[in-house]
Amino acid sequence: MADEAFEIVVATHHAEIHRYLVRVTRRPGDADDLSQETFIRAFRAHSALPAGSNVRAWLFTIATNLCRNYWRSESRRRRAYEAAGETAAHHEEAEGEGAMVMEQASEEIGRIVAALPLRQRLAFTLRKVHEFEYEAIGRSLDCSPDTARAHVFQALRKIRRGLDAPAGARTESKR
Amino acid sequence: MTREPRSCREIEPDLIAVATAEAPPAAARRVESHVAECASCRSELTQYQTVDGLVTAYRDTRASEADPTLARAQLESRLADLRSRIVRYGVFDSPLGPIAIGVSEHGVSMVEYVRPAERTGGGLARRAGGEAVEDPRRTEGLYRDLADYLDGRRTRLDWPLDLRRTRSDFQRRVLEATARLPYGAVTSYAGIAREIGAPRATRAVAQALRHNPLPIVVPCHRVIGSSGDLTGYAGTRIGLKRDLLAVEGVHTMPGRGDYHIERRAVYYKYLDGAEYCLPTCGGILEKPLGDFTVFGSRDRAEAVGLQPCTDCRPDLHPLPV
């Protein structure tokens, strides 16, 4: 693939990869760094990519691997939980504006997703936000499609429980 | 067909699959028959369907939350920097042994004879400078040109060159003057020194060509010692210089540890003259080689637009082939 073709790769996929990384890191600054790193790595490697490869899935695999390395750093994990906490606090302030129920639920889901174990979070985001097949998710996460699916379902269970429980807990704490 | 409801625990994954519209038909049927009889799983299914709807909302509402514009701009500038430094290279089995060819966005930036032990490993990549990436596909077209050249099927390598790896302005001038030497023509280090306006810098010219980053393409094999000896090539691989000259029709004789041009067996162009002469013309053999460019054949001399000398008439009395 020539360098000109790589410009098209950036133009086509950068925004989506960035969105993915914002969701899984919960920190736009880190997502900026990781999205840059994803494409820098892709640039170094793209000439070795066989013709006809699924470039989008390949980029997501690079981004996913970077996330997994990134998450090995304990301090980052802590910062991300703090970021999740800030979002939750923001959520409480916004509560009561009735028309925003869906948006609040989305915020809540974001908070729950941020607290998921990494592989569940990555699998959930790849499947539910970026609509990858389980085979592709398995390839990104080095696991079988069935395991990828189990991660997603586990995430959905936690989201369901999370949407029930904290709402009640919050109501109590407010009264 | 058995309609026995599975346990609630067993049916749960199927339930999620149905709620998220991923269930295969068999699982969908299992869920259907189970929830028909199990109120709690029915409510469970409804809840998962609600969750699925909210997840879809999550997917859509947060999509524009973070602006990628800045990250994109930073990426573009890093890529531009990387592009200017990256060297894509391949190693090819040439008739002269393994040869690495590297190309940057500015042009060919590396041609290197590779020792077999060096084919893999970082040394080659380091010497390629900048960011080296092995990419034979990017360079195989160049190698085909080179193979044609070494086979005598092509007399020019019209490649854009990237001379940023030159060590100094002086070396650059030496390389550029050497690159202008025509196919099949030979001059001496002194000749190049004179050409670049530094007639006393013969040794420095030799030194600059010793570190030629683009051998063959910048034909330093066409530059020899004033004695007619080939004097050095690619370290101690003087045989390569002999072979490259032979491809171009310039034949050499073996001597003591070196090869030399037989001064009586070549045609001569004096300085910037427009004619070519026989070695017997006007005391040529007593003059220093640095004053001449020599050619192995009349064809090569005439290919660069030279006329036969009207005194010695090399067209009427050509050298024996």
C-alpha cells in the first residue's frame, strides 16, 4: 500500500478509532495519544498488510492491543476510575431534568462500562458500538469468538444490574 | 419434539441473545417456549430488551462527545515527520551478491552491498538512517531496473535520489559530479576534483566516494586512481568494481592486488573537449589520466555526443576489440 493510500486510511478511520478509544479510556487526552499511536504503528506496518485485508478490523486490533498495554499501568486505571466517578457526579447534578432520561441512561452505561474489567469493556465496545462480529473481536483479544461473546454478555448483565441498583441507591442517598 | 423448559439459569444466555437480536433460530425457539411458562424470565427478557435499547442510545448519543480534530491534526504532523524520515528497503540477490535498496519519500537513499550475515538484524536498518522499514514490495521495481542494468539491458538508472545522508556539502558536490559521469566512461579522482573546482582535493574526493551512500547509482566505480589502478571499492571488494566496469564495456587487467585500465586500449576525451581520440594522439599517454575521461568503446563515446578526432581519426583506425 502506498503512502497516498495511507492518507485515505487515516481519513476514513481516524474519527471512529478515536471514538472507540474515548469510550474505552474515558479520557479524551489519552484517547488522543492512543489514536495517534494506533495510526503511527499502522503506518509503519501497513506496507506488509496483505492486499484485500480488512483495514478497519486491523486498526481496531492495533488500538485494542494498545489499550491492553495502556491498562497494565495501575495509575492509569486509577485515573480512569476517577474519570468515571466525575461523570457519575455530573450525572447526579443533571438528574431531575425529565427530558434527559435517555441521555442519563447513556451516561450511566458509560460509567458502568468504564468500571468493567478491560476485556469485557473492549469486547462490549467493539460489539455494541462498532458492531464487529465475534470472530473479529476474538482476533483482537486473542480469544475464541465464544469467549468474546461471553465477555459481551457479561458486560450486558452488569449493565442491567447497574442500571437497577445505583438508581435506587442514589435515590436513597438523596433523601 | 420435547418442550421441556430448560432451567432459568440455563436459558439466561439465550435470553440475552434474543434480547440483543443475536440468537440463532433454535435458541429463539427455546426462549419462546420457556418464557411462555416462566413469568420471571419473561420480565428478565423485557429488561434485557430495555437494556439493549439503552445501549443503542449509548452508542448514538456519545458518538460526538470527544472532538478528534486536534488528535487528527497532531497525527498528520507526526506522520509528515515520519514520512520524511522513513526508509523502506529490500534486500535482493543480485549477480554481485545481496544488495539492499532503500527509498525515502524524496528518492532512493540507500544502495548497499550486504554481507550474508547482515541480511537480518538491525545493523542494516540503522545504516539506512531514520526510520527503516523492510518493505521489499516498495523496492522490487527498483531492483528490476538494477538487475537489467547489471545485465547490460539498461544503461541508465533514472532514479530520483535522496542525498540527505551525505556528510557534507563537499561530499554532495563529489557525488553529484560522479553521478554525471556517463555510462561506459571512466575518470580519475583528480578528474572529479577538477570538475568540482577543487583540483587539489584528490584525496578528499577519494574519501568522499569511499562513503558513497548510493554505489552503482552514483557510479563511483567509474572513478579510478591516476595511475589507472582501480584503487578500492566497497572496502576491499575491488572485483565488484572490475565487474561493473566490464558490464559497461571498460575492460581491466589484473595487476598486483588490483586491476588497472590498459591505457593503450581506451579512447580519450580531453577535459571538456567535444572529440574523442586514440591513445596515440598528441602525446596523450604522457599526460595525467586526470585530464581525461576515457571510454571502453567508440559506441560509448559517441553515445554521449563526442565526435571522432579529426587528427587521429579513431573512426578510421579503431582500437582492436
